[in-house]
Amino acid sequence: MQLQRLAASEHIGVEEKVQALFTEDIVRLRFLEAAGTFAEEHAAAFAARFGAGHSSGRAV
């Protein structure tokens, strides 16, 4: 029911909305996997070059 309302509010069909949601989820997962791989591969070199930095999680 909620999906039907969401699709209607965007003036698209329910099947098209479902496909868009699945596509967004897949893109998000691929991005997160790639970002994790990138961080694993380059974190040590980055830390060696620029230092480990702050661990507070806040930008300085």
C-alpha cells in the first residue's frame, strides 16, 4: 500500500518504483563494498604519508 502511494506521488508505476528501489540498493551496496576495499588497500599508505590523525571522529 505504501509503495503504491509512493509510486503514485512520483507519477510512475509500482513495478517501475520497485525496480528503481532495487537499483538504488544495488548501487549503494556496490559503492560501500568499493569504498571498503579502497580503504583497506590504501589506509596504511595514507596514514604513513599524512599520519593517523585524530580518532574522535570529528573533523578538525
